Amino acid sequence: MDWTSIIVALITGGLAFLGVWVSNRKSGALIAYRLKQLEAKVDRHNHFAERMPVVEEQIKVANHRIEDLERKVEP
């Protein structure tokens, strides 16, 4: 077996390993970034979901007041 072919194989394997490692790191960073963005969206949605029952109750009260005013106006 020729030493040059062994050295070439080791260099090729090392560079392939380095390429895969760099690619995985970038992919992991992208996944972490997107996960953080998704968490922010979920937090905004949860805040909205907490406020909706309050708004619904305010609408219900406003509808009752409108009905009361309409009854007063109608003879």
C-alpha cells in the first residue's frame, strides 16, 4: 500500500468531517434562532388569549347597556 494514498484518504476524511461539523453547527444555530422566534410568537398569543375573556365580558356589558338604552328610547 502506498503512503500517499493513506495520507490523501486521511486528509479527505478529515475535511469531510470538518464540513459536516460546520454544517451541523450552523444548522443548530438556525434551529435555536427559529425556536426563539416561535417562543416569542407563542408568548404574544398567550397574552392575547388571556385578554380575550376580559374583552368578551366588556362587550357583553356594552350590549346590555345598549339594550337598556334602546328600551328607554322605544315607547
